Amino acid sequence: EAQVTQNPRYLITVTGKKLTVTCSQNMNHEYMSWYRQDPGLGLRQIYYSMNVEVTDKGDVPEGYKVSRKEKRNFPLILESPSPNQTSLYFCASSSSYNEQFFGPGTRLTVL
Amino acid sequence: SQELEQSPQSLIVQEGKNLTINCTSSKTLYGLYWYKQKYGEGLIFLMMLQKGGEEKSHEKITAKLDEKKQQSSLHITASQPSHAGIYLCGADGSTYKYIFGTGTRLKVLA
């Protein structure tokens, strides 16, 4: 089944404790992206990747890191999480200029 | 930078009624996507529009992109409780960047 998977689905952590949210797709898509969704602010792009080893900043990259060492994986790293990074995070993938396939989301709470 | 504004922000309709959601862009749209999201879950792709005047339908949902390519509408005919959720429009903001509207929350009363 074609899908985008994210782990974990739910995470509660404390300020400053490094964490990684994994994202994997099985559709051989070149493009992958991370978004955060907040009430009243909608879905905002954090980082995106056009292919392996090629990444760039979206609209809200501060406090996040990404890497794309393999085509199927695109992890999101929070080196020192803060409470303002409490949000619902989505990973997505697509082939060029086509619709994106979204993962189920990761609900992160930073205390 | 390009922005997408959706209206209305929320909508409550009686089952069987028709409804329209609008998405207005601050710049010309080169690719407009409609997604549906169930509360707290991932987004499901509905339709993509690229050409001015283009119209696509899937079951009871029709989406249009106006000739000037700065506005799109999503129309649901004879709404059902299964149509409830959040509808988001998205666009190619620039090369490889995507932007989304803030969404329209739809509730359908049985």
C-alpha cells in the first residue's frame, strides 16, 4: 500500500531534550516536506527536500533540522525543543508538481 | 509572499444542502490543490486545478479555478455527514515551496 508513515504519532517531552520525528514513504517520490499545523495559522511549511542530499527552508525553519540521506526517509530533528514548538506535524511526499501524500501526523507537546 | 485566504472559516449546514468554499490567492495560481482533513488526522487529496477556467468533479464535489487564476471554489452538492471535516486549499507558492489556506471547518447536521 502506497503510504507515508510517521513515528511517533504522539510525543510529550520537556524543553531542551533532543528529539527526532521519522518520516518514510514507499512511493519513490523525489519531493518530501515537513509542515506544522497550528490553530488559526493553518499549515506552514518547515523544510522541504527536492531529492537526496538536497534540502531547503520553508516558511518556519527556526529550531528545526532535517536530512535526506535516502530517498525514502526525511527525519525532522528538534535539537532543543521549546514550548512554542508544541504543534501537530505532518510529513508529505510527491512526485514533481503533483499532489502531495500526507502522513497521519505527529502530535508533539513540549513542556 | 503569496497568501491564500479561505472563506468562510467555518460552516454548518443541514444534510442535503449545497455549499461553496472559496480560496482567494494574492498572486496568480499555477497549481491549486484541494485537500480534506478529518480533525487531527492527515490530509487527503481531492483535486488539482492548473488551467484558468478548469473545472473538475469527483462524486458530489466540484472544484473550479477562475479564468484569472486567482480564485478557486469548491462546491458540494447535497451534503452528507461524511463530508464533514476541514477543507484546505494549497498552492505552489514558488518553486518547490507550498502554501496553504487556513482551512474551512464544515459540519453537516443529520
